[in-house]
Amino acid sequence: MVPESHNLPVDCQLDARGLSCPLPLLKAKQALNSILSGQTLYVVATDAGSQRDFQRFAELSGHQLLASRELDGEFHYWLRKAD
């Protein structure tokens, strides 16, 4: 599921394709709660609003948005859980 062109480590994956706002972000928050500090969550979503949501969430939560990409109508995010 992770695009091969990105060499970022992934500890947990979340498929949020087909979910509308705010579900991709809510599911990502749940997934972040299940991983350890410093680990990376990879999320793929189809909701265009998720671009704004994930950027803002990272700014407010202290989690680090390592990368975000749009590829073939899907939005890919790599979030590192805050310490």
C-alpha cells in the first residue's frame, strides 16, 4: 500500500480511502494512539479535505507530518508520533 518511491520507515498503516471528513483524521488519531512515540503512521485517503486536516492536525498536536503526497487521486501522509 505504501508508495515505493518513498523510503520513509512505516510502523503502522491506515487505509482511509472512501472515508469522508472528518473520518480519515479521526481514524489516524486512533492509530497514533496505538503506536509508540517516534514511530511512523502511513495514511492513504481519498478525501481532498484531508490535506488541510492533516497539516493543521500536525501543527496543533505536536506530531510531525514527515511527508504528504497526492498520487493518482489519493492523498498519502506520513506522521511521526510525538514524544
